[in-house]
Amino acid sequence: MKSNLENNFFTNNRQNLFFKTLPNSLIVLFSAEQFPKNGDQYYKYRQNSDMFYYSGLKQENTITLLHKANDSVKFTEFAFIIEPTKKMLTWIGHKYSKNEAMEISGIDNIEFLEKFDERFQELIQKVDNLYFSHKCNIRGIQYSHSAFTNWLSSVKSKIKNRKILDLDPLTMDLRLIKSPIEQNLMQKAMDITGKTFLDVLKFLKPGVHEYQVEAEILRGFLTRGANDYAYPTIAASGSNNNILHYNTNRNICNAGDLLLLDFGAELEHYAADVSRTIPVSGKFTLRQKEVYNAVLDVHKQIKNKILPGNTIRQLNLDAQMLIQEALLKLKLISKFDIATQKDENPAFKKYYMHGVSHFIGLDVHDVGNKDTVLQTGMILSCEPGIYIEKEGFGIRIENDIMVANTPIDMCSNIPIEADEIEEIMNEER
């Protein structure tokens, strides 16, 4: 469970956080929960992104405490980990020693979990401010993190005279701009994703099941060194193209249909996020190619707008107008439809109902919001689509773009032109 990142990466992240926090403060970070799958198994564990960002510790049941005194130049840092037992090591396997946790994180003070309450009680007396994530470190999903909420309830009386502050805005500012180390990791994740896409182009044929495509993708990720996929793979054939977050992946891929893929490798917790729509038979119909090229044209135009100073909100507005023009040319809507549309239900929305971009990083939908002003080094998706339920297919195309004065397409090596996709697929037929 050791990270390939050097501990100075995590130390620097904590030091950057230090400069954003108030004096006389204490920061508490809890690891992600484990979720039971059945009577004696848990779902595969994935560390909370903030915990990983600040410590590199991937293990469950971990807590970090960061203390900033009034006159300090850096945090006094503590991490609390599981104390391994013989039974645990026999049934579950390796857990960090104190020395390993120190080596991974760069945190000098490593103690077992039983010491956390004692250390917290000691430090809370010295501070005026207490920071923690008000969302239990899960962004956009509301749920009750039992370890965190139980702890918070138990210390309520002891912290009532302290100012409670939200850690999330500070973390968001730090995580939004990717360092060269992060950019490199994400590029590797995208390269793994791209090479795996080539596997799929050569593998796909009529009669293959969607789950076989999913298996081919996972095989490609793992054999190339990815830790996992960054999110459940969407392998949506035929009319399933039109289900935005389809991941049942059980149907047969039939001749003449399209297969919409939305997939990405995860490497050291950093995500790739790529979408392609490809012909099961190896060749687009004239209509499919017409719609594909319309979506690709929007993709190219929006990609060039991922510039410093712009926002996702503006990108969305630009994409909507471009999609509207495309729908007119495709004869899916008319000028009359536009003239009589209602503000809350524009004509384009029947065929395009999602946003064109989101931030990507440690989370596939990473920190940041629609009004965050883009800065050099941020990484975003670019994913327009057109979904035509009555014609039985939809198309989405997505690459990951780094903000720069000339936007950097980090997926530029992944085939995207319709003719190129057909050529590669038919090399094997």
C-alpha cells in the first residue's frame, strides 16, 4: 500500500495548507470508511482523497492531526494508525508499522489509534480554531461517516468554545492546480487509458457482450500498472448509448449499433476520464458519422476555450449554443422550436442534457465548481454529446484538457477521428 510518490510531495501539500490556515488551529482528517459487502467481506478499499493528498497513507482507520501554533513555521503533525495484531496479519495481511507510516507520509509523530483521543484533548486546549471537512470528506454525496460523526458527537462539549471552520475551501484551492508531479501521474493514467482503447478497437465485433468489453478494459488497465479503474466503466451499446450513466453492461453488441465507452484508469488515486463512441461492425453508417462529426466539431471548439480566466459555466453556455447549431444542421430541431422554446426547457435539451466539463484529479469529478475561474495547471474534461432516442443511438466524445494559454489536450494520442477509428478497427477484420 505504499505510494510511488515521494513523501516530500505530501509534506509540501501540508506546508501549503499551513499558509492558508489561521494561527492557533487544529486540523482533523479522518480516512474513508470501509463498507461491508457481505457477512465477512468489505468492498475494495479506496482512501479518502484529502487524506491521501496530505499524507499518502492509503490504509483504513487512519486519522491525522495538524497543529498550528501562533509562533510556528510549520505544523506539529501526528498520524494515528491501526496497531497490527497477529490475527489481523494472518487474516487480512500487512498493515503499516510506525516506521512505514512515517516514511510514506513524512509525518514524524506516528501513534496507534488508541492514543488519538488523548492527543486531541491535549491539543484542543491550545487552539482557538478547529478545521475539518463538513462533508466528511465526500464531495457531492451526503452520507453519515460513522467514525467521524461519533467522534464529533463525543467531543461536542469540549469544542463549543472553539471556532469551527470548513477545511474544504482551503483544500479545493490547493488541489485545483496540479503540480508537475500530479500532471505526470495523470498523463500516465491517460496513456494507459489510450492504449487500452486500442485493445478495445481490435477486440470489438458483433456478438460480443458489453461485460466482455468491460473485462477487456480492466485487463488493459491492470496489466499496464493502473491501480484500478477511476469509476465504473460505461460500455453502452445500441439504445443504451442514451443512458448517461449506464453501467449494467450485460447486453450484446449488435452489428450496426454503436458502443459508447466512458472509462478511465486510476493511478496513485489520480484519474483519467475518456469517452469514445465506436461502431460495433467497424464502420459508422452515414447518419452515425454525420452526428459523430457534429459532436467532434463541438468538442474541438470547446477544447480551445479551456483558457485561463474562463469558467465551466461559460463553457457550458458556449457548448449549448454550438450544440443548438449542430442540431439545426442535423434537422433534429427547427428554428421554430428555438423561437418558441421556454427558458427552463430549451430545444437542445432533448438531445443534450449534461454539462460539457468538470474538474479532474484525485476524484473523477474533482474539487471546484462551475464558477471557479480557470487557471494554468487545472485539468478539466471536455465532453459534448448528442443523444437521439428516436434513432436508437447517442454519441459522446471526451478528452481531458489542461488549462494553458494554448490548452493542452492530454488525450491527443488517443484516436478520435471517425476515419481513424474505422481504419484501426478494420485492420483486424
